[in-house]
Amino acid sequence: APAALAVDAESTVPVAQHGVAARPRAMLITSSGLTRPVFQQELKRQLAMRKSGQAPKVMYIPDAAVGNGCQASITFTRVMNQWRGLGIADDNVRCAELRCTKPRLLQQQLKDVDCIYVEMGNTYYLRYYMRTSGFDLLVPPLVHSGRLIYVGASAGYAL
């Protein structure tokens, strides 16, 4: 059965300088992606907490699926259907194949992203390109600070 672990530090929200509460950290780790309503509802809740009244922006990472022989464009189309079901417009989901992305470009692309969805597939392939693209250095601090929601499907758990 698919499993998910939602990590939400709401109950222990760190207090930033000047007494202002920092955003809670959030990760949604699943074995099967956003296939179950409970996963979708939790992600919608997390996004709404961060972007009240604004449309959230999502970065989709297809590299693990590409490592299993899939085409990034085909997996992106499938995932877009899931995001539409969550009320996210096509314009707000960007596909970023890490194997084609240099660290400086990735850093630029991450500036306006609210959520990263990392696809299931070949973990070794994914980890290699997380390292060479700078993803493994750039993303964890954003998740830790609460600036970014991380969704990892199967191989995508490997942050």
C-alpha cells in the first residue's frame, strides 16, 4: 500500500528575528506520487498556508523517470494532469530536467518556486544529477527554512 510521511513543524515553528514566526517546514514523501486523495489534500493545505490568495509555482523534476527510460515530456504531461486536479494552472508548473541544468541556472529557477515535485524512478540516476546540477546543495536550505515544500515520490525521497 502506498505510504506517505508529511512533516510539518507547525507545532514547533521557530521564531525568527524580531519575534516573527518563520514558515513551517514541509515535506511530503510518498511511494506512489500524488495518487491518493489524502496526499493531495495535505499538499493543497501546505500550499494554501504559504500562498494565501496567490497561485503557487511548482518545479517538476523528471530525472528519476528519465533514468528509467521515460521521456521527460511524457512524464511532465502525466504530472500536469495531477496538478490541474489540485487547481494549479499549467503556467505555474515548470519542468526542470537536472541533467540539462547547471547550478547557476537552477539557482535562478528556484527563486520564485513554492514547491518542488521530484518524480519516482531510478534513484542512482536522480542522485547523480542532483549532485552535478547543484540541487543537493541549493534545495535543502530552502526546505529547512520553510521557503519551499518538497514532494518526493519513491526515488524522489532522496534529498
